[in-house]
Amino acid sequence: MSRIRSTVVTSLAGALLAVTGLAASPASATVSEGYIAGTGTIRNDWNDEGKLSLTNHARSKAVGLWQWVLWAEHAMIYGNMGSAREFKLSDIDCVFGENTKWATEYVQMDGGMSSLETDGVVGPATFDYFASHLRDGGSYNDRYQLINYMGDGRTVRFLRSKTSGAYMFQAINGYNGLWTTASYTGTGC
């Protein structure tokens, strides 16, 4: 009788957690840390990152890091009227808007990346694919490691903290090129 009672109580508790939304869900370690980060092998630094999209961390410095990748890849933006232009430095604004979505779709389609879903969302598969372009640039100083992103004809420099693994990029729009942490919550480039 106690085994049946235990099973019923466990089932009810599980149902209650599911209904109330208190059940544990898979978490991305770096999102919970609050910034894009990596440790160990550089080329798999971004394989556990959270999503960036029109609705996920759309106004964040994490988007700024991704926009540097788009610039390095010579991503194209296709407008509503069929016109096209290249993703420019002035598009790096830490806001995941329509231009960033279109440029993301472009790089997801370009270069034989058929394994990526062309959805304009930067999820784990997209981050992981582009992390293969990261190269060790040596020590920047005693606190940071230089990481080079080798894009399609352009190289972007990032810094990675030697202690926390946090990635940083150089802000350009109004911040005089200061290094800024690629956080999921920080706004403004």
C-alpha cells in the first residue's frame, strides 16, 4: 500500500511542478553567467550560448558581439524592395532588429552551411558553427587573452577573460572603442 501511495504522491508533485512552471528546465551555463563566455578550447567557446533573436536578448551587448561576426563575414541585408547592401560598421548597435535578422539569415545560407536552419535566430548551432572561426591570438595582457575571429576577408579581435572566460568586444558607436563585456543584459554599444 505504501508503494502505491508513494507513486501517487510523486506523480501529483510532478504534475504540480509542471503546471506551475517550477520544474527545472535545461539551462545554458553562460546565459546564467550573464555574458558570452568560454573556457578551454577556443573553437568550442560558443557551443552553449543562449539564443539571440528579435525576441531573445534583442537589446544586449551579446548582440553586439554577434554583429561584429556579421560584419566580418560580409553579411548582406536584403530589404523589403529586393535591394541589398552589406552589413556595415554603423549597423553594430547591440539591437537585434530586422537588419540583423536578415544578415543572420544570409550567413546561415552562405558558404555551404546547409546544416544550419535559416531562421534568422542565433541559436547554439549557429554559434557553434561560427566558433570554428575563432583563433588564439596570444596573451593581450595578464588578465585577457586575444581571440581573433577569422571572417570572410575580415578579422575581428575579441578579448576573453583569463579568469571568468567572459568575451569582450570594442564598442564603436559613441564609446570611443572601449572594450565592453558581451553581456546578455547590457544595452548600448
